[in-house]
Amino acid sequence: MRVRYGQQEYEFAERMSVRKLLERLGVLPETVVVVRNEEIVTEDEMLDINDEVELIRVVSGGRAGV
């Protein structure tokens, strides 16, 4: 599978869960949205070797004192 995370690209030649992929890359699950073949997936979903995966960083913020 091909994985994009920011400016980095990774390739994996094995099936694995989203959770395992995040562990391998050292990414905390609450910091990204995982998109497989243009659809958002959860941590327990399995990824296949032909999948295109993108990890999109989640940015949170707000105004102080509101």
C-alpha cells in the first residue's frame, strides 16, 4: 500500500489494520484522519496492499477567553 503523510510517502507490502499502520509510523490516532481510497476509515479497519492511504493532520484551536 502507498501511504502519504505530510510530505512523506511510505510503501508497505502487507495487509495491516489502521491501528498497526499508525503504530508503525509513530503517529497518535487522535492527531490524524485516515483516508483509504478517498474514504475515511476507523482504526479497526484493515488496509490492503493495493490501497492508497493518506493521513491528514487534525488541527484544533480556538479563541481564548470566548
